[in-house]
Amino acid sequence: MAERKNLEPTLPPLLPTTKAVMATLMESELVQKALKLAIEQDDQCVDEQVEITQIPSSPFGEELRGKDIVERFTRYGLKNIQVDEVGNVIAVRPGVGPEPRTKLMICAHLDTVFSKDTDFTVRKEGNRYYAPSIGDNSRGLAGMLQVLRMFNECNVQTVGDLIFVATVGEEGEGDLRGVKNIFRDQNVDIDGVLDLDWSDPHECVPTATGSLRYRVSFDGPGGHSYLGFGLPSAIHAMFRTGETLCNLEVSKDPKTTYTVGVVSGGTTVNAIAAHASMDIDMRSTDNKALQALRDKILPCFEKAAADENAHWGVTDDANKVKVTITPIGDRPAGSQTDDSPACQAARASLVALGLPLHLYGSGSGDVNVPLSMGIPCICVGAGGYNYKMHSLEEVWVREDTYQGPQVAFLTTASMIGLAGISEGLLKKRTH
């Protein structure tokens, strides 16, 4: 691995309370036992990662992996395991503190970006493992299971409740349907979220990049390129959006972006296109900036159709190009201050383990929804290193892989509190 800068010294100092909690945890023989267990069970964790990878999980087809996680949750001692109406696998490990107890959700997503007929067979060469989803997010699921074993096999009792969740629909057009279902009630009794997604344990994501995605369809009468000349074209109408989209000015702070990622249309070179479409992606770390961008972009499609119809003097509705705008993605943005218990816990865990912090920025995933609601959240890597994610050539490198579960365990322990050892940084939400 190339040398990367440690970002920790550039951030505001950890709070005294955070330092005290972490010092107490690291002095505990029980915590040290759990951290040692992650090293001792590293082979088991990797084997489990490989097994999970080879269970097909396509977009909107997570059932087989979900069933497997139910069996593993059961094997590792969780009770009251449920599969909700959208396919999330949910189980609670109760704390022993007085009610109302804080509740921390630990999650990893089941879905991949690959179709159901994908070959998920894992190939190993030295310390490199090759397979679609081997890192994203089979490693996250395996890391979550390892954290569960660290608590259960070492008999570590938490003050608050731990809610283990394997989510569906994190990727692409899944549009976070799993986590959206969990947080559909604004008053849901969850006080914090730790998300295990991807691999690198030196990376933390405390900020959620929001996105709005639309499929824009232009539909017209079509016709012969020569005999029908003078009829409006769906493709030409789509082209008329080009100057607006290519020259649009967007906010740099907060960072706001857009791109047309997919275009299609027409049937043959000698026909006026009856249909054309584009998929557009808009992103920002600020919801207001994201909505402002949407309000600037979407009207240009209606204008383009109107301009195409006017150019040919078409007034008959039957011969006009029309526009249909269909939402295909809505991920809210969210942020938190650095004194958030989630940020403090993750950073302190890395410091305690002597690991540098290489990334501390924004991403998009399951934390988007709870973070947009003001719930403390952090996303961390589950161990090892991952390359070529979302490709059939995805590779995961086994190197100090136990560090991921160690970071996740310490982050969890410092947020939720350990009975007889330390109080948790996480506080009960006020609704």
C-alpha cells in the first residue's frame, strides 16, 4: 500500500470525555480479550466472507443471502430474529442497562450490483481474492458477524441494546429501500448507526452525499426520415437540453454535481426517433442545494420539448414530442458536527489501535437516511483492502484484516457502553 497521510492530527482534538471512555475500555481485560479474539478468528471471518460472497444476491433478489444471515445470526446466539416486509434481517442483542436504553444499529447491506446469473465463485491467488462482491459487501457482512462473535463469545454485556441488521436495496436503483423501511417512522427507537461497508479500516465516512436521479423520456410520433421530415424528433428534443446541461453552473461549496450517465433512443438511421431517454444523476452534501439544482434542471426538459415542437410549427397534440420525468433515486444528504458520538467513537478507536485515519469525508449508503434525520452515524471499513468495486474483476486483499472488526467493536463499545466498565457516548434521542 502506498503511504497516505494520517488525517487525525488535522481534525479538532478528541473530547476529554471521549478520551476517558476509550482509556477505560482499553484498560479492560474483557475488551482486550475481545480484540484478541478478532485476531484468533481471522481465518474464520475470511472463510465466512468467501461463503457469503458465493451466495447469489442480485438487485431486488437478496433472499438467499438473507436466509443465510438468519442462520448465522441464530448460530451466534441472537434471538427474536425477524425478516421485515422488504427483506431486511433484523435481530436485537439486548443490553442490561436501565430503561429507556440507548439503541445502536449495526448494519451491512446484503445486495450487490450484479444480476442473478453472475458467477460469484471466489478465486484466490496468494492474499488476493477475486469475485464480484467479495469486498462490497461480503466483507461488511462478515465483519458484522465477527463483531457479534466478539460480544457473545467473550460475554461482553452492553449497557444499551445492539440491533444487528442486514439490509436490502443499498445499491443503485435499490434506492436504500431497506434502510428507508426501517426509518420510515421519524420516531423510530434507534439512537445511532454504525455501518460496515467496503473494507479499508482506516477510512471513516461521517457525511452523507445526497442524490436525486431521474429518467427523462421524450416521446413523439416518429416517421420516415425523408417522407416524414417536419415532424418533431424525440432525439432532437433531447439534444436541445445539451447546451443547458453542459453549461450549467453549480455550487462548489457545498459541493454539488450532476451528470447524464445513460442515453438511448431511436431505432434506425433513416427514421425520425419516436423515443429517446436519458438518466440524470444530481448530488450534493446539502439537501437545499440539491433541491435547488433539481428545480433548475428539470424545467429544461419541458422547454426542450416545447422548443422542438415550435421549431417545426407543430400544434397538434398527437404529433408533439412529450416529456415524462420519472424519479429513479432519492437519497437524502446529511451531516453532523465532529463532536457527534459516532465521529468521536470511530476516531478514538483508530487512535487506540494505533491506526492512521486516511479518509474522513462524504459517501452514499445506508447512513444517508438516519443521518438526514439527525441521528449520529458513521460508516467504517470491515477489514482488508478492496479494489475494482462494482466490477466483475473485483479484488479484495487480505492484509491485517482483523483490524476492521476491532475498529467496529471499539466504536460500538464506546458508543453504547459496557456494563460494569464504561458509560456510552451515545445519548437517547429526543423526538
